[in-house]
Amino acid sequence: MRSRNPVFSRRGFSRDNGYAGFNTAPQAGGPAVATQGNPYAQGNPYAQSTGANPYAQNPYAQQDLQHGAPPQAPAGAGRMTMDDVVIRTASTLGTLIVTAALAWALLPVDDANIGRSYGIGIGAALIGMVLALVQSFKRKASPALILTYAAFEGVFLGVVSSVVDNRIADGAAMQAVIGTMAVFAGVLIAYKAGWIRVNRRFYGFVMAAALGFVFLMMVNLLFAVFGGGDGLGFRSGALGVVFGIVGIILGACFLAMDFKQVEDGLAYGAPREEAWLAAFGLTLTLVWLYLEFLRLIAILNSND
């Protein structure tokens, strides 16, 4: 399940990791229809191929040689369950929360130490970003890699949360946590009620909006680094508030796509290890949401 948020190769059982890249179900009177690029193609992407593939009857074959997809888990054995997703997600988020709490406690952000603490936080963020990219391009989930990413990301979140909470807006971290939880619950309820329908059109619109959003943020960052100040002002003032709200809405859309990927994985009998990818994707989305809330709270409470 690759990420479809800040990393953009994200969640979704993509063709590379064997999910929803091709429709392997043969059509009436014809061969299987390829639907490359459609992450919501119909048909079971874990189904074993037949015919020319001599390994089609081997439930433990490493991949479908015709389509490059992993085989469907044998009936009743090794399939992903909701419990698997919940446990892996809890483990990943738990690791992140523990390291964030330790960073908050052990890396003070007073005038004498803020430079060192912030430097450690930025370094942890860069390491976490590299680890997230590595996992995003890996064919299979690596639990150690995902948990290590969560640990470094937690250090970054702990430091940046402490900076905002202690130097800009008292209570900002708790407000950001509550906001993130509220969006998660709201999107989950809306998705289960059928008010949000994740399909190809939804996916295409969200990805186009997300690419544009990240491109503008990168341009703003470059102007800030080389021109000083707030760059183009996309992250400060009234314009910063607007972009913060847009970022939260995008995060909510990412959550809806997460839920769709997990639902499809359960329905299609995804292998149990895919639960780690579900946990990775959900963690990325929740981190995105938390940071957008934290940034928005900081802008609203800034004296600038």
C-alpha cells in the first residue's frame, strides 16, 4: 500500500506491490484486460493467473509472473485482517508517540538550547523522509524500516511541537492532536456511511490538487531560503490560513483513500504483510494532518 500523501508513491496496493494495477479477471469472450495506472480497477489483483503461467497453482509462488503481482493468500491462511491493520497501525503510531514524547522531554527549546534541539529535529525529519521514500519504492513492506521511520518522525514531531507549544501558542500540540483525531473520526464515519466515494475521478482530482499544493509549498520554501522572510507568503498571514485549510482538506481526502485501500485489501484477500503498508500509509496521513493543524494554529496565534 503505497502512500498517496506527502510521499506521493504512497498507499494503494499499487502495481509494484501487487495491488490494483491490472485487472486480472478475464472478460467474457476475451483475455484479461490491463488497467495500468488505475488504482481502483475492478477484479481481484491477488488472484492467481492461469494458462501460460506454470506457477499458477502454487499458492506460495513469489509473484504472478504474467502481471508482476503477488499471489492471493491461500484461503483461510495468511490473509490480512482488520485486526492485523489495527495492531500494525497501533505499533507504528505508538513508536512515533513514544519518541515524540522523549524528544519533547529531552530536547529543550529554551533560548540556550533551541538551536541544538531544532537541528536534531530537522536531521530526524530528513532521515525519516529518506526512510519513507525507501519504503515507498520497495516492493514489499519492511516492518523494521517502517518502525524506524516512525521513530525518527516522532523525534521531529516532538521538537517542532515543543517549539510551537512553548514559544508560539500554549496548548497548540494538544489542539492539533484533537483536530487530527476529529478529522479521522469524521472521515471514517462519512466513508462508512457512503457519503464519500473513492473512485478514479476522486483519486485523479486529489492527486492533481496534492501535486499542485506541494509544488507551491516547494516554491515558497525556495523563496524563503534564498530571499528570506516568509517567501511568497503561502505559510503566513491570511494566505497561510487558506493554505492550511487546504492542506487539512487534502489530508482528509488521503484518509478516505486509505480506508478504500484497506477495505479492498480485506475484500480481495491481501497477504498479511500488506497490513504493515496500511499502517505506514495511515501514519503518513496522520502526520500530514497533525502538521497542517499545528502550522495553522501557529499562524493564527502568531504576533507577526
